[in-house]
Amino acid sequence: MSDFSHLNKKGNPKMVNVSDKKITKRTAMAKASMFLGATIISHFKNEELITKKGPVFQTAIIAGIQGVKKTSELIPMCHPLLINGVDIDIQIVDSENIEVFCEVSIEGRTGVEMEALTGVNITCLTIYDMCKSIHQKMVIKEVKLVEKTGGKSDIKNE
């Protein structure tokens, strides 16, 4: 159990004390792949779909940013962070699929991987919510950390 940083010596949950860590620039990028289907994608004009609920991608980006900022409220052991920046990009890959990227940056004592992963998930869930009236066969297929910089080590997964 000692390999898990969020457990104390008795094996009980704890929030890691990061006060001794150096403040460094840290970034994380997460990616989600999502199947929308040709029925939904065919409704897009100029890479946006306007529904009764509003513009899908623009609304989803705002929701994703909100998700990044609320990560510590959703995931118990995440520290509340002063986020420096969030950039969410949604790309139509083909006639049925999209990809969502969320990059988060901070100058702090802990990383922002969970924030980036939360951002892409909330973005995809918002797209699902806004498009479910067209059809509900959408699938959030893959969510992963693509890259992390700063802290003990840098990671590149793609």
C-alpha cells in the first residue's frame, strides 16, 4: 500500500501534502474520441451545429472549461488549483467521429492531469446532451492523457 501516495501509513485516504514541492510550470493535454454518427455530423454547417439548446461545440467548450475549474470538487483527492489557462479544441475527424483535446496549464506544486481529463469528459458529455434528441447512439470511445510536462517527469503517450 505504501506505493499509493493518497494513503497514509494506516492505509486510510489522505490528501498529499504538496507544500514542499517547487512551484513549476506544469501542463497536461488529454484527448477523447467520440462517435457521433453520420446522422448528427450531417447536421453540422461550418464545423458547428446549432440546436434549440444553442451551438453545440461552443457550449461544450465552455462546459469543459467549467469542468476543469471544478475538478477538485468532483475528485476527492485533487487540490483546488489556480488554473492559468485552458484550451479545448474539437475536431471533426470523419463523417462519424470527432476528437476533443483539452490542454491545461498552471504554475504550481501539483500537476493538472486530472483537470485535463475532466475537461475532455465534460466536453463530450455536453455534446452528448445537446445531440441526444437527434439520436442516442453516440459513444465516448477513448479518453486518455496525451502529454504531461513539469513535476517529477514528463510523459508523452501518443
